Amino acid sequence: MKATFLTEDFLLHTDAARELYHVYVENLPIIDYHNHLDPRALATDQCYSDLAELWVTHDPYKHRAMRINGIPEYSITGKAPSKEKYEVWARTSPYVVGNPLYHWTALELKRIFNVDDLLASDTTEEIYQHCNSLLQKEGYSTIGILRKWNVEIVCTSDDLLDDVSLHRMASEHVADLKVLPSLRADSILAFGTPGFNAWLERLRQVASINSLEDYLYALRLRLDVFSEAGCRLADHALDNGFAFHLPNADEASRIFTVCLQNGNMAATDKVKLISFVLFKLAQEYAIRGWVMQLHIGAERFTTSRLRSLCGPAGGYATIGNVCDIRSLCDFLDSAESVGGMPKTILYTLNPADNAAFATLTGSFTGDGVAGKLQFGPAWWYNDHKEGIENHLRTLSSYGLLSRFIGMTTDSRSILSFSRHEYFRRILCGYIGGQIEKGDLPNDMKLLGEIVKNISYNNIYNWCFD
């Protein structure tokens, strides 16, 4: 069966929506300021042996859908042959109707491989052979596929101790694509966790660490390396239960010493140490002109079975509790009070936080800085059509939609850049629908500039100019 819904006016149900999309945003480059692509694959311009390696193996969204569909884990993330992993995804694909995966699958096959058919039992082999044949040709490597998506800037997520020279190598492949690191800072705050001591030993190769002051000094040295590599953003996963209680420097030093000696800290002391180092990091980001990203509200500790089989990021997390707004405000206020609050993006996995996060954009502002605090794009389980529209509606109601910095993939898949087109179509459909109802003026110059800014200009000017 053909993907007949995937016309040039897909999701564009009014004349205004069609004009906004086709005239103002369709051909804009993509800036993807937060994703989990492998920098080594970008640096080496990796080629792919088959469609499964490119499309299925590294996509937790697909893995989650296949699990719900009853597919054995062996065929999803286990040692099953590559083609089998593709085939079980093809078997699941017809069952994801209503999920954004259904639209993304059709978009990815059409835009990259010019496939008009829907993935189903009767098209599985034909699509596999067609796409595999193209993957052997020039232009279907990692960098080649990014160019097909019209990607201009891509920022990967990198641990403080990762090799950021890979990004320079990746950027040298073509002149019109910039690959930059961004700091994924979770390891820095992982005090008392099983892997922290081993990570700390690696950091000790940067500088001797016998005190909290030494630790902060070593962190600054690595932050300087990231800055020299073009880093513009840092990211923290403040998961379910985020709390902020800022101690003074002496108390923080005492707690860190205990951590170095035996790693056993009281839960309240751990919160205080994390709060102090997070507070110091925010100041470092502000000094460097970086953007701080806070991903809030994921409950990652669900199934021990899948955690042992797939590792900590296997697509089995769920939506956590609503954010402790008091703690979030205390953190931002503490940083702002010492002139150390950087530009910040708030993401929530729990849509119950939408209104609170949108209103906070009017609480923490900066003279001469448009949109200093951003309510970031609909994240993870919210990046479906309804979730994106709810996000746009909430931000419009409580903040300034016109200053919004647009979409990002937050993905490990090189094909997930379909989400930018998906978002831009939904954005234009949302604005166009209001024009059609008479809720907004039919002023294409004004509204066309707004959708263009949201899709590209705002994030470029806010973070990369």
C-alpha cells in the first residue's frame, strides 16, 4: 500500500498553513542542537552494511514499540542477525498507527530512499533490497544522509572525558556542515553511583584531585577543552525527584571529602553536593557563553530486566513525577543572584509541567536578551502531533511563541531528522488553523517571519551567531 497521506501538503489543512510551510520554512536548513549521534560515526563518515544497522539498531523509539508488540528482546537488541531485526520492525510497523513512529517511518523512507510504499509484510523484502542497494552508493554515508536532510549544525552529547577532536574531523568532510560537541554532564554529578570512582580516576589524569577545589579545577580544565572545540551547550538530566539544597562551600567540601574516602553519603548530603557542583557549573557555563539544558522528569529506573539486558538508555523509561518547582526556582535564582545564570532550556517529560515551565520564561529574564529562559521543545514522549500542539498552545498562552527556539531530534538515529519536517508542518498547521478561524490576522509577512524564526533563525541567533 502507498503512503497516500504523505502528500506535499501533509498535515497542512488550510491555505494559510500551506503558504506558511511551502513559502517560508520548507527549504530552511536544520540546526539540531541536541542529539545523541555517535561522533566517531560522523568523524569517519560511516557507511552502513544494511538498513537495519542504519535504521533499527540504534533507535530506542522503535525498540519500545517492538517490545509492546511482543517481539522477543533477542530480536530487538540481542544477537539476532541484522536482517531479522529489520524484519521484526517491519512486522511491527503497521501496528504503530496513531503513534508518531508511523509518520516518521513513512517520511524517512520517502525523503532518504524515495520509497512511496508503507512498510508492511508485503513490502518488507522489496524495501530492504531497494534501500540496501542505495546504501552502497555515494551520498548514503553518515555525512551524505545529513546533507540530504539539509543539516547545517549538529551538536552531539558528549561526556566530559570524551574525545572532542572527532567533531573537528567530522566538520572537515564538507564546508556547509558544522559538527560540534555539547557537554552531557551527568557523570560529573554521579556521586556515590557504581561507576563514579572509575570515572573519577580517569579525570585524575587531567589534574590531581584530593579536595572539592581540586575537583572543580579539573572540571574547568576539561570545560576549556570543550570550549576550544566549539561547544556551545551543556546538558543535565535532572530526573524524577530532582531536589536543590545549596550548602555553603565548607559544608560542600566536607561532603566531597567523605565521598572521596568511602563514597557513602547520607541522601541529604548527596543532594547538597550535587546542588553545589551544579550551581558552580551554571556559573562556568555563563562565563563561557554556553547554553544550559535541563531535562527534567524522566523515571529511568523501571524494569530491572531490561536495564540488565540493554543498559541504562534502552528506551524503557517512563514519565516521572511533576517537577519540584521550588527546587528549580531556587537553583535558577541562586545562579542568577551571583550573575551566573546562563541562557537555559527547560525540557519536561511530564506534560503536567507545561504551564509552569512556560510561565517561568517570564520569571528569569535578561536585559537585552530575548528568551533567556526557554521552554524547550516537546520532549521524548511528548514529540507527537498532539504533544507538539499542546506545547505551542501553552507557550503561546503563557510566554512568547515568537521567541521559541524550535525542534531538536534528541535521537541516536541519523534518520530521525524527519522530526524537523514533522515539527515544521505541525507548527505551520497550528498557526494556519488560527488564521483560518479568524483568531489571527491573515498577515503572511508577520506570521511567515515568525514560523521562519521558530524553525531556524531563533536558535541560530540565540546560540550560534
